[in-house]
Amino acid sequence: MSGDDDVLDAEVVGDLVPNRRGQVDLAAGESEESDPDAWLPPEAQEDVQAGIPESTDRAYSGDMRRFAEWCAVVGRRPMPAAPETVTAYLSYLKRTPRKKTKLPYSPSSMGRVIASIRASHRAAGLKPPDTMGARKVVRGYQAELSVANDPRATPDKASPADRTVLADALRMLDRQTLAGRRDAALMLLGHALMSRGSELVPLDWPRSFREVDGGGLLVRVYRKKRKRWQEVEVPLDPEPELCAVRAIRALVAELEAALTGEDRMAFPLFQRIDRYGYLAPEMTRKGKPIGDPSGRMTEEAASDVVDRSIRRTGRLGKWTSHALRRGGVKSARDAGSDLVDIGRHGGWDDRSKALIGYIDEDDSRGARNPLVKIGEAARERAREGS
């Protein structure tokens, strides 16, 4: 998944969509009669697909493929799946190590599998199976891991790349090179916007930016989870080395010098750069061109930049592009910003549980400990009464 926010209950389309006869194409030639109107024309299927984040679609499709493979081995029907089949599959995932990690699925990944199965049934025009038993398996598994103090009991979140972390990482960069300027701008702007990597890499110069009074920039960013555009003001930072605006302008100047003709008028802000310093090198796989022809970086490449830059400092953690989003929240909290103001700046809904999940438990220690606040109030009342 693209990030550490809530799992989307998206609908997966494709082979599981009902056909024009109102039937669902199932494994082993089975079919399930459905509402005769329960089919989508190709253009509608494409429209639904466009509403599903690519990372979510990949994850859900992979989950369903593995579920169908397991069903074929044990002789069960993947669709429509019986509640007992889903429960048995989750029990299997709890006990079976994965090839890559040598460990069973985490509870959070198992929760996504349940969502994948339900979403795939809805996309096929079928009633989703009851998953109460499967969810009990997950809850029991999470309790077991918690008692054992196993880190898999909690979601695997990106580490927060706050100002302190970024300052250390930026000192390790050669910001006189094109790659160094790009990496600095990417990390500082991601932190300033509190953005996901998927929101950061689509930015274009100058289309996504506008000058504002005081020398700052107004950045037009598409908040993918909320499906809405937002204009976020990024002012000049009093610390030049940590200033996203200065870093962007330095990068733009370098890019304009490297580009020619009409390419200098409008271009992706964050572009591929090879180890020799060449801009937007052609990439091929088996002789065929791959990657964005404009040279735009991928979300995965942005995460690589963050990981590589921060690991040079020797810091341990999970450093993805999402670390910039979490880091922006932490920096703002450390500066005393109100949680509502942080949420609106970073594109969260005012009732977002995901934002609360970004606040670490140790955030309520020290001066923010509510007992400290109570004690301060008690001392103030005592002084007034004396």
C-alpha cells in the first residue's frame, strides 16, 4: 500500500466483473445467477478502475490471486466464498511463513486480505461473505503478538522524518549537484506539504506553483485519499538550509539550465537522474522503453531517495516518502501547532482517525503529559489562593 493511512475498502474490477448475461465468471466453469442489470460496459469499468489508487488495486488483486490459489489447493470455492472458507484462510495465513519475510502475515496485512475478499465479491455483484469469524482470528492473533511483545502486533509505520532528521540527512548531501538539489527539494517539500509520495511526484513547474507575498510559494497538490485539490502555502523558512522554497528555486534553476527548447517552459519538478548526473535517462526492459517518458520520478523512486539520504546518517527506521508526511506532523506538534490546523494543512479530514494514528505515545510525555498540565493548574490555583 501507498502509505500508512487507513486501508481503502475499494472495489476491484476486471475478471470478476459480471458479464453481459448478468453472470459472474467463476473458477472451474461455475456461474452464479445475478441481477440481469448487474453488468458494466467497458467504459464504466474503466471509470471505476480510475477511482482505485494503483497501489490499492495491486495489493487487492494480489490478495485475491493468492486466496484463489489456496482455495484450489484445499478444494474450496473462492467466489462466492463461504464464511468458513475465509475464516480457514485467515487461520492458514496466521500459521504460514511468507517466502519473503519468513514470517506469517501481520494482523494489519490480514485485515487488508479480508477487505480484498469483500471488495472483490461486491465488484462481481455478489454478496460479501460474513467475516466475523475471520476477524476474530485476526483479533486473537493480535492479542497473542501483543502479549509476546512482537512488533507485528502494531502496524508497520514509516518513521517520522522531522526537522532534526532532515537536518542531519541534508548535511550529507552534495547540494551543488543536480541530484543533490533534487533530493533536498523533494525531502523539504514533502515535509512542508505533509504529503504522500504519490502527491509529491506529480508536481510540475510552474503549473503547480504560484508566488505569494513574502517570497513563499502556494503549492497546488492533489490529496489522493480525499480526492480533492488543495492549495498549501509554503513560506520562506528562517533556516535557509531547511527552507523548501529556496530548495525548489535552486532545483528549478538547475533544471532550466539543463533543459532545452519548450521543455524549459514546463516540466516535472522531480525527475530521474542517473549515477552520472544525466537528467531523465532512457530506461528499458527487454529492449522496450519503460518509465514516464517525461522523466518523472515514481513514488518508489521518491521513497528510495528518502531511505538512501537518511540511512547515510546511520539512523535506524523505516524511511519511505511517507516518513516526510509523518515528520511534518511531528515537527508541527513539537512547535506547538494545534492538531486541527495540522490536519487542515496536511489535507486530513477534521474527523480523521489516521491523523491521530500519527501521534506517537511518547508525544504525551513530558510537557504534554496531561498529569503535568493538571499539576500546573493545581499549582496556579494554590498561588492564587495564598
